[in-house]
Amino acid sequence: MGARPKLPPYGHFLGISVEDCENGPLFRMPFGISVTGRPHFLHGGALAGLLEIAAVGTLMAALQGEAGVSVKPVNVTVDFMRGGRERDTFAAATVLRLGTRIANVEALAWQEDRDKLIASARMTLMVRRPTRNEEG
């Protein structure tokens, strides 16, 4: 794998870190006060944020050879499957399709067991590549 994806400010606020793995970046969010919802549970908004950061980060890693490219979310659907508890949460994403202007990405989140998902997301993102005039 190449360079690790850069995290947005919200990712830093959530305490997310990026680890390398052979299938792409692995995102880790530690449990703490900034991600707490009801007592002893992970906040759904923090979990959705982790999934979005994993999806965008994985897509940007796939696009790393392209200078000046940017992405913008068009649509996101999050499915919450079980409550996240007081422990680290992990997320990984897969680029399902990367076209000229649109990308489709799936992100999965789990805690102790990767086979027991706590949430998943599907995102459609607009891919903006610089035009010849913008390249200089």
C-alpha cells in the first residue's frame, strides 16, 4: 500500500488513526468521551463519521497517483446493525467502482470481531479531476 490517507479535522477530533494492512487502509477509532452516545454506547453520528472517513480515505488512497483530484459525497446510506460498546471500533472500505466522474464505495465497521459488523455504509462520491487548463 502507498501513503496513508490524510484525516480531516473531524477525524482528528474523533481520535481516528490509520493503519496499513495488505487490503488497504484500516481505520481505528478509540472509545472515549468524544464518541459516547447514551451511557456505555458509541454515538451513531461518530460511527457514521468513521464510516465516511474510511470510505473517502480509501478512495483517495486509490486515487493517490492523480495530482489535484478531489472528491465530494453525493449520497450516503448508513445501516446500523448493533450497538457499538465501550471499546475501539475499526472500519475498512472497498472501492466498488471508480469511474471518470463517479465512485461507489462500501465501508464496514466492527469492534472485536470483523465478522460481527456494527454498521455499514454505501457512498456515492463525485470525483473531480483537474482540467487541462487547471493543470498549468
